[in-house]
Amino acid sequence: MGGKLTYPKALVRRPAPTMIRSPFAFSRRLRLHSARTQRQLVFLLGGVITGAAAVALALLADEAQAAFRSLVLRSRYISLLLTPLGFAIVAYLTRRVFPNSQGSGIPQAIAARHLIDQRARGTLVSVRIAVGKIFLTLFGLLCGASIGREGPTVQVGASIMFAVGRLSPRRQPGLILAGASAGVAAAFNTPLAGIVFGIEEMSRAFEEKTSALLIAAIVAAGLTSLALLGDYTYFGSTSAKLSPAGWLAVPVCGIIGGLLGGLFSRVLIEFGRGLPGIAGRVIKSHPIVFATLCGLGVALCGLASHDTVYGTGYAQVRPLLDRGVTFPQSFGLLKLTATALASISGIPGGIFSPSLAVGAGIGFNLSTLFPSTPLAALVLLGMVSYFAGVVQAPITSFVIVTEMTNDHSMIVPLMAAAFIGRAASRLVCREGVYHALSRNFLVVADAQRGKV
């Protein structure tokens, strides 16, 4: 009883620490606060610039496609000369002036996140590549290539963030991730899809330290896009709904769209790695000739489709969803072929919008099997299924289509179709196209480092 009382440490009231224990502690705290503020400003600044670049590319892409359409209206057969010649010029400039700007640009951004060496990263994402990507993508659209601008916007966003991130070199992987995600958000005006794309496709994991800054960059890019273009939905608005009988279309669209999407990815991956035998050696030895032949193939697809497969596919899909304006039954398969030819040719250009257009064509074709199901619902199911089959990122697929069309009544069917499409795609192609192609850039980077 008379002993000294003891209390649990948690209950012991300690004297309040002084505000500043020493000048050194204050200086350290000030430096940490300054570094944190600097890092936040870097992400916000990069997001604003990425949003502005995405808007500029979108507006210029529309002008380039309009210019090509006006030429085709004067003479349908001009594409037989203009498109192959344009492919040859773009392929030459890509190889000689802007290396590593070929394709969609998303594999380069993924590879850049995995690289440690700053110089190696700079060969995949840089201001030079961003400028070349924009210029050559516009050139390709001006020549009638079946390419999109969203993938290029991802590489442009990653390049902008990499350049701005020189102020914060320790955060480079996070900056590249934020730039790529902001590029998707600004290109489609779909902020949520930008976040999901960054988590599911770019990083394949959620990095807690990067999440808030990633969202900040996406918000900055989205606000910039809204300020310059206003609030809009990429493919218009729909109010499609499925009846209980209409649910039979979900697995059918999922399986067919997923298998075709997997086949498309398999073609791109095989050509990206290099075909075996004499065919691969000929393509490697004469890349400009091969690009020219691919351009000729796109022109022939254009003639067969009544000039509907050129460009991003946006001009064909939006009227279909908004007003029910149809296109030829051959549109889906010809758009798939034209997009595959443009993708393997080696010219810069994305596959986001063209893939969604292919999916819309698949849904339109399936309307003959399900005449009682609303056409808009089948088109949305086809878009999600095929896109999920190509990229094998089902969450990104249904989120991006839902945001682009502002149709929330179809969320559950779209989710189901996306996961069925991914499962069907894996029967043909074991891995999504972006991550498979990113390994090619990592192999090249390792080989170059070994030579040094």
C-alpha cells in the first residue's frame, strides 16, 4: 500500500513537446514540406499540360479526318495512292526521326515504368517522342489510316509527366503512371476510366503513395478538357435497356467479341515479336515496303466498306448510337482488318477507338440474331466484349464504355460481357496486347545496356 504507484505508459501525461526543438529540426521539416508541395505541383502541372495536349490532338485529329473525307468525296480511288504513300512516309519518319513512337504508345509507357535507368526511360517517353507522336498520328489520319488518338495521348501524357518530373526524379514511375492515366481521362473525357486504366492496365496494382497524386493529375487534365471543350460524352448518350430475353445476347456477344479481340491481339503480338522464317526476315529488311503494302490493304478495305473504315471510327459509331444510323454489315470485319494492317505497319496510332468501332460493328451484325433486343444495347455489348478481348482489362472496358455513352442502365450486362470477353480472348491469346508488346521494348533496353 505504501509503495510507489505506477501507471501504464499510455496513461502517463508527458510534457508537450516544444514547437521547435532545434534549428536543424525546423529546417528538416521545412525541406520536407517544400518537397511535398513541389511534388504536388509537378503532378498538377503535368495534368494541366496533358489535358491541353489531349484537347489539341483531338481537335486536330478531327480536322485531319475531315480533310481526308473531303478528298475521298472528290475521288474514291484517291485512297489507293494517298494511303500507301502516306504509310510509307510516316513509317520512314518513325524509324529515322522519331524512333519508339510507333504503335499505340501504351506499351512504351508500360515499359518505361519498369525501367530504372533514366536514359533508357527517355528513349520511350520524352518531349521529342511526344511531338513526333502527335505529328505522325495526325499525318496517319490525314492519309486514311484506321488508327485512334487515345493510345498516342497516353504516351504523350507519360512523356509530358516524365519531362516535368525532372523536378522530382524519385517519383518517375508514379509520374509516368499518372501521365498515362491522365491521357486516357482527357482523351475520352472519362475521369473514372482514367483511374481504372491506371490501376488495372498500366500498373496492374494500386500504389497507395501514388493514388492521390494520380487522381490529382487526372482531375487537372479533366478540368482542362472541360474548360476547353465543355461537358460532352465521347460517343453520345444512350438509354438502352435489356429485357430478360435480351440477356441471351450477353454471352453470345461476349464469346464472339472476345474471340475476335483475342485473335486481333495475337496478330499484333506475333508481328511485334517478328515472324519466323523468310516472312519475318523480308519484313525486317524492307519495313517501308511492308508499310506501303499495309497502306494499300487499308485502302482496299476502305473501298470495300464504302469508305467507312478510315480514321478512328468515331464518325460511324456515334450516329449509330445517337440516331440508329446504320452502316454496312461488312463494317466490323473490314474495320478489324484495316486496324490490324495499320497496327502492324509500324506507324504511330492507337487501337482504342478503332477497337470500339469494331465491337460496334460486331454488335450491329448480331442484331439479326436478336431482332427484339434494342440495337443500341447490342452495339454496347459488342464494344465492351471486343475491347475486353483485345486489352484483357474487363473493368476498364465496361467503365470506359459506360462513361463514354452515359448509359448506366447497362452496367451489369456490360460487366458480364466484359468478363466473358476476357475469358474467351484468353483461349486465343494468353496475355493482353499492351503488356505483351511492352516486353519487346524491355528486351531492347536490356540489350542496349549490355552493349554499354
